[in-house]
Amino acid sequence: MDAEIIAVGSELLTPFRLDTNSLFLTSKLNSLGIEVRFKTVVGDDPVPLAEAFGTALKRSRLIILTGGLGPTEDDRTREVVSEVLGRPLHENEEIRARIEKRYKRLNREMPPNNLRQALVPEGADWLENNNGTAPGIWMEHDGIIILLLPGPPWELEAMFDSLGMARLACVAGNERIRSRVYKVVGLPESEVDHRIAPLYRPYQNPTTTILACPGAIEVHLRARAASESEGDALLDDLGDKIEMALGDHVFSARGESLEEVVGIYLVMKQQTLAVAESCTGGLLSERLTRIPGSSDFFLGGVVCYSNKLKTKLAGVPADWIEQHGAVSGVVAQAMSEGIRKRAGASLGVGVTGIAGPGGGLVEKPVGLVFIGLSDSRSTTVRQFQFPGTRERIRQWASQMALEMIRRKVRE
Amino acid sequence: MDAEIIAVGSELLTPFRLDTNSLFLTSKLNSLGIEVRFKTVVGDDPVPLAEAFGTALKRSRLIILTGGLGPTEDDRTREVVSEVLGRPLHENEEIRARIEKRYKRLNREMPPNNLRQALVPEGADWLENNNGTAPGIWMEHDGIIILLLPGPPWELEAMFDSLGMARLACVAGNERIRSRVYKVVGLPESEVDHRIAPLYRPYQNPTTTILACPGAIEVHLRARAASESEGDALLDDLGDKIEMALGDHVFSARGESLEEVVGIYLVMKQQTLAVAESCTGGLLSERLTRIPGSSDFFLGGVVCYSNKLKTKLAGVPADWIEQHGAVSGVVAQAMSEGIRKRAGASLGVGVTGIAGPGGGLVEKPVGLVFIGLSDSRSTTVRQFQFPGTRERIRQWASQMALEMIRRKVRE
């Protein structure tokens, strides 16, 4: 069974908003073996909406419409679906009672508009919304399944998880799609492909896709099989070979970010970390503290943008800065050693570089970054030349600092 | 003239990737008065691609296809468009010569596949690609304009800016769409709507949309007019009233982020800033240093996750932490004063709170955040209770810290 997702909302046709609900839905549908073949975005205007829905009826066996179920006159999904299918809307007593009760509980007067949400196309089922007023709708028409879901992600996700998945599981085939993502750091895309192409080429199933992300390469495998365990066995078969070929450049096979992997290792080895950042400006600390419970391994850090603060907060000798410049290997080293000692951490990291767009020189161009990593015995300093914008250089620098920590802690 | 955008690429039908090219294209098309009515995503499979393109031919006068122009067998956009229109592909000598020259310059052997990129449908024009090998294609068919652009954003954007816009400007109508975004902080969405609904309701043109973002509300105005200046006059007319009604809660009317506005004010007033962060973990520093040239006003900061570092790096008296807890008004105050003095900055900020998901207590629940802001004369401390996930609480906390700085520096 193939699916089509139609996202309804005029804001999704502006330069300011993307339909992200389809990512959630695709992931869930894939787990039931359902592929998404088309995604369409239309505004709240009923004419293009009817056009898009009519087109979908001709080519898809499962159609999911998201958005346009609210109480205002802009919300037209319900009406358009009813008209295109020729199945008139009827007020549903139970929904009406629930909406009225909800308003009573909130002690607010119900705007009469809200009753539009109690309208259901003839012969359709409705799906309860525990996070808002607009119910979802499930209907079948000439062998096609049509599912209407509210637009706000928290409403859509809860409704689809609790009600949509169970109903779809009954009608979906027995096939399942299983997928796995290997995240790779420290190898360029061409080298990843060179190493693994001879391995994945003989396979039609799983399929393999290589995607480049900032600071990492992702290898996506997708397998179709009669069951989840059979699918996983197919993934293991090819996946193990790929992992072997890429070696310890693979930092994750279960979706973890690099900072999560680093955190897991640090906790496992009972080590702690402190960082001193210049050009990354707090990004490295920010990434490490995204992880719930990061206080178990992350003690803190300093963002020493000015030279004075490099000395004051990270203990970099002022004459080293004067002699070698703030962007230099010795300063990265001193930052990593200084912050380690001050914080009393097992490991210290220092990052200094030129993120641009200004400030570059011939001998020290934009993108030049030094990263120091020290423990109680020694300090390693690496020099990098990153390409791209200020944002990408900062992203790369934080990524390679995490990678240096990962390799150190794995030892 | 209305447009339809078809994004081609199997990775865009997975849970891992979104079509973002359409945001760039929509913004450019709008500036020429062209509205996007439909966006479709299809995979590299020629059958659904032909279906989607055929559907577009029936309903749109301008069709832009992005992606699927590369050298591999997966790239089918060129072939499918040629087949659906019945306009066979011919090799273009000039493109062939350019591709060959490119490889020669790079001193690499050209894989024969690459010559597929020299194929152009009968009667079509090609658009030079200065950032890759796949040229774009411009063709007209039964009064419909069809534009094929390469998928990588840097190739697509450069090509569209240099060649696509000029050609479209010739065929687009004289109407222009102008838009403006007012960014609002410190008011809930309902209050924003309550204040401005009586102002925008009488207007059909511009149209008004209110969108909630993390830590801010955006008011989007769009005006259609016979010229840019007429459009801007329409925006000014309604926009001035809206700005008046929202007062100094509006921090930007030209697209700047809150951190950019803060940076502009600080430079203008020749003030400097240093920050001490606990629960935001570096996010506040990171946001401030996203701005090129932030070293002009941002001296640096500390991320003091552990209590020991709150004392050591930000000078918070250890007995204050013991007495009041690390998450308290007095600690936020001491952090802001301590970092200001150590960094020698005009302003100091201290942020301490519970980002969750763990660590909450009845008297100090997840989402509780204290922010201190100090200058040479005094310190202000505000207490917040933010809703949502760890990520949202951190985002809100950094946003309100920036807002406190903005209000202080505007004084």
C-alpha cells in the first residue's frame, strides 16, 4: 500500500514555514511497510485543495490530509473532502458534547464557530483529539483510505500514535520496512562511497543512500521484509559489512548524535569534561548540555572571546598570546590545560580559530581552527582548515572537538 | 501567474530530509508577484514523476522542477519532462564542451555518464551552472513555462538569481508582492491578536498572518501592488498602526534576530557584555556569537554547570549556593555581578534554572529560571516559569535574557 500526504495551510506556501508533520508520518508509515509516494502542499483555498485531493484519489490508496480542521472559516479540509466525495457533513452529537464540555471545564464561552468541528462526512468515523478540539476523521471510499488529522504537531502525533497506527496496522500488508542510519565522522563522502559501494551494490534489498550532513556522513539502509525481525536480519547482513569497512569512523548506528555518544562514553568511563571556547562561542558547551543529565559528565566551560578573558578565565599566559597570536596551537593547548585544571575535570578542551567572515589573513585564513585536548598526562593539538560560512565553520569545529574527545575516551 | 514547485528526490520522501529549496524559490517568486499554489515532492522513480509533472501541466502556468539533473541513472527529471512533452533530447555541443573542459581543468577523467547532462529537450534553452556540472533548463510549452533546476541549494540559488529571475521578470505580470515580518517578544499570541485584529481586519490587502515561534510571535504582512513602492506604501499604512499597537514589544521589522538587535544596540551605545550560564549551557553565548563581528561587544562568558564552577568562574559565594540553592534569585544575581566584574564588561548576565526533564521539585519545578542583569549601578533579577521540553525551556531562557538586555540598552 502506497501513501500520499497532503499538507493543508496557506502558511506552508510562504517562504517562512515547512510541512514537518510529513516526516513524523513517513517514519510511522514506513514502520508499517507503507511507502510515501507523493507529498503535496496546498493553501486553505478550497479550489486547489479540491484539485489536490481529486488528484490523490486517482493515484493513491491511502491519503492523509493534515491541517485545516480548526474552527475558523479558513479551515476547509472537512468541507472540501465531503464535497469531492459527495458525502455530506452531519453534526455528530458526541463530538458536540465533548467540545461543549471542554469549554465548560475551561470556564469559557464557546464561540459558535467551534461547532463546525463536530461535522463528520457521512459514513466516516471520527478520532478523538486529547490535545485540542478538532477531532480527526477516518473514512474509506472506493477502497481508498482517507485520514484527516489536525495540523498542530502535538495534536497530530498523539492522535496518530494512539488511533491511526492501530487502524492502519489492520489494513496494511504484512510487509514491514526497517531502516538504519550509520553516522560517520572523519571521512569525506567520496571516500565513504568508495569503501562501501562494492558492498551495497549487489543488494536490491536493503537499499542504500549516502547523505552528507554538516560534519558527518550518513549511510541510510532500508529493508523490506515479511516481518520486523526478517527486516532487521537483512539490515544486519549488509550493515555489519558496512560497519566493518568504515571502522571506528562510525560513531552511531542507532540514531544518537555525536554529543550523545561522547556523553555515554564519559559516563561509562567515569570521566568529566570542561571546555574553553573561542571561535565556537559556546556551541560546544551548548551541544553537550542538550543532553538530559549532562551534568553527570560536563562540569562547565568558558567562552573566552577576548584575549584578556583567555588569560583570566582559561589561564592562557598573556605573552604566549602576544608571541603566537590568539589563533595558534600553543593557545589551544594552554586553553585546554587551563580549563581542565580550573574545573578539576579529567579532560579539558580548547578551541580557537577564525570563524569569519572577517578577520582572516594570508597566513591565518578564515576557517583555520586549532583544537587542544588534554588529560592529566598529555595534551594533543590538531590544526584544521574548515570550508564554508561562519555557521558551518563553527559547526565543523564543534564536531571535530567532539570527535577528538570520542577517540580519546574510547582508548 | 501562479507557480507550482516539484521537488524530485527519493531522499525527500524519507523521514530524514525536507525540501528547503522551495522556501528560497517562493521568496524570489513572491518578489516578482508570483504566488506558489502547489508544492509537490516525488521520488526519483519516473512513473510518479511523470504523473506529478502531467498533473502540474493541467493546473499551473509556471512549473519549477528541482533536483534529478545529476549524472547518475537515478537522475531522471530531464528524461521524464522530455517524454511527457514529446520533445526528444538532443546533445548540446556547447554544454558537452564545458563539461569536458571542467574535468580537464580538474585533471580528472570524465565518467561517460556525465554526458547525460549535455542532453536538452528540443527547443529548450539551457542555463549555465557555475557551481556544478548539471545545467538548468528553461522551456515554454503551450503557454506554460517549465524550469528545471539542479537540487544542491548552492547551485540552484546561484543559477536562479543570475539567470532565472531575469527571465521570469520579463514574463511575470507587473504586479509585485511585498512582505514584512514584525517580530514580537513578551506578549502571548492571543494578546497580540487581541491588540491588532481590529486594525488588520478591515484590510484585504495587505493580508495578515500571526505565527508563534519559540520565544517570539511573528506578524506577517503581504501586499500585492502594481509596483514595489506601492506595495511598500500599503505595508507602511497598516504596519505603522500595528507597530504602534504593539509598542516596544516589536523588536524587529526587517528580519533581524533578537541577538542581532541586541548586538546593534550594544555597539551603538558602546557597551560590552559578558554572560554566566547554567541551565542554558552556552546557548546564550552561542546565539550572541553567531553574529559576525560579535567580538565588538561580546567579551565572553562562563558555562558553570557545577556549583564549584559557579564559585570559581563566576565568583558566586559558596554559602549563598548552600543557603538558597543553585537555582535561586540570589545566585542569578551573583552570577551576573561576578562575570561582569571579572570580564570588565559594561553589562553582566546570569542565568540559572532547571531545564529538565529530571531535577524538578515541588518548590522548584522544571522550567523555573532566574535571570540576573547587572550594570555598574544595579542588578535586576527576574523569575520565570517556562513550559515545554528541555530544548524549549533553554530556548525561552536565552530569549528572555536577550530581551532583558535589549530593554536595558534601549533605556
